Amino acid sequence: MSAAERPFAKLLVLDLDETLIHARDRDEPPLPWPAQRQVARYHVHLRPGVREFMSSALQRFVGVGIWTSASTEYATAMLDRLVDRRRLRFIFARDRCTQVWDAEREQTYWRKDIAELHGFGFGPGSILVVDDKPKGLECSHANLIPVRPFEGDPEDLELPMLRRYLEQLGPLDDVRQADKRRWREQFEDEDFDLDVS
Ligand SMILES: [Mg+2]
């Protein structure tokens, strides 16, 4: 295996809702286009390229995990057929998040503290977290790659772009050194083909 093919010695942590999928309760008004799946009481829209993204993530990173503020049962059902779950390091759910009161917005939110990941043997400079809700990562913002929330748009190109960006972050000694807030801008004028894996 050449150096270029060797997986990055980093832990890639992926949020689920609005990062990889968009699940709408069947009581919510449906989108104008059909969902790809029905899971329990949800119509599930898959973020374009999500399966290719997951299989490439598992090839390119030594560790890949899922961290959602939903329940374990929900996450497990949603991940079915998106990824071979046995290859994930973990599926973390709500019990690994802390509920925090946001006084400004007068509502609660779920905080993910990367100290929870301590047991997997990756230092804080080797952990990347992909999430559509930056506030939840306020304790670990230098580890965060913020993504646009996916709400079912079939033209969404976030995952193919992210895949390209991860190739830049993977080789860094300390991923916290890269300013990731405007990562998408460098790819916005490029063409991405969703059919190419
Ligand atoms: Mg989310």
C-alpha cells in the first residue's frame, strides 16, 4: 500500500440527522419529491452520495464513528444499508450528549464534548467531527467541520465536496490548526458528479 493510499490515522465522527440523512415524520408535510426509504414512521431522504461517502470514509480513515443526539434505536435503523455497522468504531446517541439551556434562544440544545471519545485512543488533534449544528460542538470547535443542514435537496453536493476536503485534512499533524469554517468555498466553482464514487 503506497503512502497515498494508507488510511489517515484520524477518527472521523459523523452526525446523522441533516448531515447524512433527512428524516421526516409521516405527520409532517411531505417534500415535493419522493423519499428513498420508509423507516418506522419516517420518510427518509438520503443525502446525495451518502453511501459512497460512507464507504470512502471507512477506507480513508482508521476510525469512523456516528454521533447523534437521537436514540440508539433510531440511529441503528437509519444506518441500516447505508453502512456496514460492524465497521464503525461506535454509534453514540443522546446518552453521550449533554442537554444545555440556550438562554438567548430560550431553548435547549445537545452538546457533544469530544472528551467522550477519549477511550478510542485518538488525541484531540486527530479527531474530526462533521455536524450541521456548530453550537453542539462549542467545546471542541477546532475539531468541527460544519456542514450545511440537509433538508432533502436532491441536488445537494455537500458530501462529494466534503470527501475532497477530508483528503486535505487527513494528512495534517493536528487537524485543529486548519480553519474549517469556510472550507466549502474552495470547491464551489468545481464540478462534482454524484454518480462517480
Ligand atoms: Mg444534525
